[in-house]
Amino acid sequence: MNEAQAGWVAASGGVPPPLHELLQQLPAFFGLYRGPGHHIEFSTATRLPLLDARGQVGIPLREACPQLEGPGWHDAWDRVFATGEPLHLREASARARPADEERFFNLSLLPRRDAQGRVEGVLAFAVDVTELVRTRRAAWTTAAWRTERLQAMTAALSEALTPAQVVEVAAREGALAMGALTGLVVVPTGAALDVFERAAAHGFSPGELEGWQRFEVSATCPLTDVTRTREPCALGSWTECMARYPRLAQLSRERTLAAWACVPLVSGGRVFGALGLGFGDARDFDGPERAFLLTVGRLCAQALDRARLYDEERAARSAAEAASRAKDAFLATVSHELRTPLTSILGWSQMLRQGLLGEDKRQRAVEAIERNARAQRQLIEDLLDISRIANGRLRLEPVPLELGSVVEAALDAVRPTALARELTLHVSVDEDGVPLFGDPDRLQQVVWNLLSNAIKFTPPGGHVTVSARTRDEGAELVVRDDGEGIPPDFLPFLFQRFQQADTGVSRQHGGLGLGLSIVRHLVELHGGAVTAASDGPGRGATFTVVLPRSRVGTAPGSSREPRPVEGLTLPRFPELEGQRVLVVDGQPDAREWMSVLLTRVGAHVLTATNVTDAMDEVRRSPPTVLVTDVTLAGEDGYSLLYRLRALPWESGGGVPALAVTAAARREDRDRALRAGFSAFVTKPLDAVELLTAVARLAPPLEPASS
């Protein structure tokens, strides 16, 4: 290199003459800076008077260009040198001298690294975009421009389906429509909608909004204020921004925002959030511009409202589809569970009717028919209970009782099944008894369900333990088994309706998955709680029921015992001997069964199939008790009762009447009792239950004269 060339290199900050001449021809600014003080190594002299540093090679940037201190440009050089990360500023504004007109630049700052990769300086490249900004701002004031931007925004919003997509479009298109550098959308969140969350941002770098992720609705900033007032906020200068909202100074550390506007996103009277816009230059926000701001906000809010409805409709559709699948699965299970006992009932009945069974098999057939009929009855009762629970119509009839008696009654019902499965039942009840106030029938149902569940899932030879204890907080019932156990992932769903751990077609155990759901509801109606625990599959399960001490201490003698336990042998009913009972039922099988049953305990039975035949029987010989199905062909049981009550007392007008019906709702029972029936029983009928109900209504008979 000759002396002339060496002189050029020194004067041009180390840039060879040919490259120096080429860089000077660029229609932009190019500069090289070294060290933390940003000493100028090279700076083009044309096209960018703001950074004109001719003849100042070696001088720090702050000394060469002190006018840049205010807008924060020097901070940008410092940041790139300190972090080693490039920085790009779009439409950054500054003035060469305070009196000069504002100019705008797109500035890129890149780190310079040495051979070891350490940052040794900064490379700057800037383009003057002043004319472009001025032209665009002039266009913003025209109706044609605004119409074009609204059309573009409407098209973009129409393609956004979800709320997340809408807020992204709102932040971007809202900024473009208003000519803003940045756009920010926040939405209320939380159960009380008292916290705002940043939902979308445009024009910010990833680290700029760290302090604006979540903030309370009470925070002082334009984004929250506009949602409270539902009026837009427009701050035309940075001085005004700082005077009202100092927190805005933290919003952007990489660019200079000279103005700020915010509009609430309101549609249909509901606030969906707020849109905030940051501007690089001062604005006067005249009437047309404020109206345009409101229009932009309204479009975004309507799109958010539509997206919300779309999300809700999609969620509702998914829920409906899931409910439909669950309904189909449930109906398939119900069909299976009802058809299974029917298969045994019909099969054994046909063999009995055709005489295909020997004497030794007949008893087995009768037992199978009865066992399956009871199973079917239980399924129907569970379904009815679930219906009552869902409608809020399941009611308790609490009285003072002894929990030990309830446990014994439930054990009597399940003991044959336990014996058949070769299970050992262990019972433990406090010697002093466990007095309680509750509905004995429903508590027996709780114990029966828990015991049946334990027996079902305990393999032959296993053990089931039930204990009843008095506790400080009331009474505690524990049912424990050493059977199959419960998978840990299924425990949270154990007491939900229709939930079963084994739901495949090859499942080993039947049932509808209703028993434990009913248990939970009945226990909660008593003010108690039920919990389940298991160490996992194959390790058994423990169910614990805790009942409160409500009205505990009432004399045990006043308690109402549970319903009699059903057995094969009928107890004696001396109250029914000699009674004249009129049975009215349109179903021949049911009518004949009731007639045979009442005759067996000594009653004289009359039968009728409809109201007309029944009234004929009453006129011939008034009965002492009437048993009638509510549902009859032609006139129903209510009509029969009304016609009966119109007769003179001695002619049958005062005969006590028992309503029999398959409609087991509480309102059905209430209607029957209001109509004048003395008692009410539901189908399928139990022999002891029916005889007990009739015996309670039977009047005392005068002894026969000698």
C-alpha cells in the first residue's frame, strides 16, 4: 500500500478507498463504531444529515451527535453493544436541531465481533423514510384511505374464527388502520373478570412487554380506564401521556412513542377488552380520527363477540355429541342389564310351563326367576332414584332410628348372595348402639348398595367387613373388602353417575354404575359425607360414611324400623283373615298374582278388570278394602275412587283404598293421596310390602256370632 492509500485508509476509519467511495454512493447511512463509547470509525456523509459526522472520526457518538440524546437513540447503541443482539427500529423520529422539522428513519444496529466472537463495536444502517411517513399520514386523513383500511380489517377479521385469532388480527390491523407503530390487546380474565391479561401485541419485540402480561383491573392505565368508562382515550403528545399515565414510559424501551390512543372493545353491552395503540409522532386526534378509532374498536369487539359465540357453539356441540355418545352407551347398558334377567325369567318360565323340569329342578327354577326379578326391580328402582335426584324430587322421611338395625336389615338382604359366593361377612356394631336421626329406608339403601358393591367385587373365599360406630361428630359406617380394589385414576370418578371402571363389552361385572352415585346423594341429603379409599387393583377397597348427630338421643323405642326383609316364607297376617278385598287390575297376570297372594293369608278376594266391573262387585257386596291399579282401560283408578266415594258409607262409600301404580314419582303419590286413596304402593310389587299395606288399611272385623 502506498502512502496515498494509507492516508485514505486513516481518514476513512480503516475502510479501503474503493469501498469508501462505494459506501458514499449509497442512498442511505452507513456507520462503524468501536467500543462502549461508540467511537466513530466510519460514517457516510450524504443522505442523512442527522448522523453527518464528516471529519469526526475517532470522536464518541454522543459527542458527535448530542441532539440524539433526547429521543434515546444512544441507548439503542448501548443495548446492542451490551447484549450482542441486533436491533431494528421502524420509523424512529428525531430532529437534527430543535428547530428543524421532524424526520423519520428505519434504523438497524448490528453487533461487530472480533476474531474471538466478542462484541467490539456496532454497525449502523439507516434509511430516511420521512417522505413515506408524511405521504401515508396525509393519506390517513382521506375517507378513501380509511375505507380501504376498514375493508382490509373486515376481511382479516372475517377469517379469524377463535378469540385468539381475533385478538392477533385486532392488534395488527388496528395499528395499520390507525397508522400506529404498536398495537396491544388486553382481555379480562379470572372468575370475577378483575384481572387483565395481554392477549396479543404488534410492533413490540419479545422482551418489551414483560411488565404488561397481567395487571389488576384497578391499575391506573388507559387500557383499564377505558373498560370502566367505555369511552375511548386519546393522548396526542407524550407530555400528556406522562402527565396522566406515567406507567406508559415502561411500555416501550426500544422506540419513542409520542402519542397513545386506547378504545374499549364493547359489543352487545359486554366489554371484551381494550385495544391500545402507540404512535411515533404527536397527533391532534380530531373528530374524524376519533370516530375512526371508535369504528376500529367496534369492528374488533364484534369479531370477538362472534368468536365467543363460535367457541360456545363448538363447545356445546362437543358436549352434545359427548352426551349423545354417553346416552347411547347408557341405553346399551340398560338394555343389556334388563334383558339379562329377562332371559332367565322367560327361559325358566317356559320350561316350567312345558313340564320339562323334574321336581329337583323346579325349586331351582323358581329361585332363579325370583332372583332375576328382584335384580330387575333393583335396576328400575335405581333408575327412578336417579330421575328423582336429577329433578331434585328425592325427599327423606327422617325419624329416630338405630343404625345397627339398619345394618342388620341390609345384611339379611345380601347374606344369601354372600353365601353363594362363599364370602365371609364380619359385622361390628357398638354395644351401646348407634342412635341416629334419618330415613331408615334410604339409609338401608345406602348400606345395601355398599355391601352389594363389596360382594360383587370380592372373589370367592374373600371377606367383607361392615362396622357401625358412634363418633364425636355423629355416626360412622365403614364397609371394607379384600377384593379387586379400585384403580387410582378411577377414584375421582367413583361416585359419578354411570361411571364404571370396566365399560367394555367383555366386562366381568354388570350394573348401571348408579349405586354409588345414589349412595353419595342419599348420604349428602342426610348432611353427611362418603369417601372411598383403595391401595390399588387387587388390594380391596374401603368405603366410609360419616353422618351428623342431628337429633341424636331420641328414645330408641320411637324409631321406625326398615321395611321387612323379603324372604321365601310369608309371615302371618291375622288382620287379613276374613277381609273382603276387591282387586282391580287390567293385567291378568298381576291381578291373578294379587288374588292368590291375598287368598293365601285368609282374605276373601273379589276381582275386576275395569271400573264398571268393579262398581258391579261393590254393589253386590261392598268390600272392606279396595286394591286398584291407577292405570285402567277406559276410566282410570281415580274415576273408580270418585264413583265409589259417591256411594253411601254403608254401601262401600267409605271403603279404604290402596293405589297401585308403576308411576313412582313423588308427585304421583301426592296426587293419589290428595284424591282420597288411603295408601300408595309402586310396581313391581313385593309380596310382604303389598300384604302389609293392605293389612294396615283393613278395618277390625266383628267376631262371628255363636
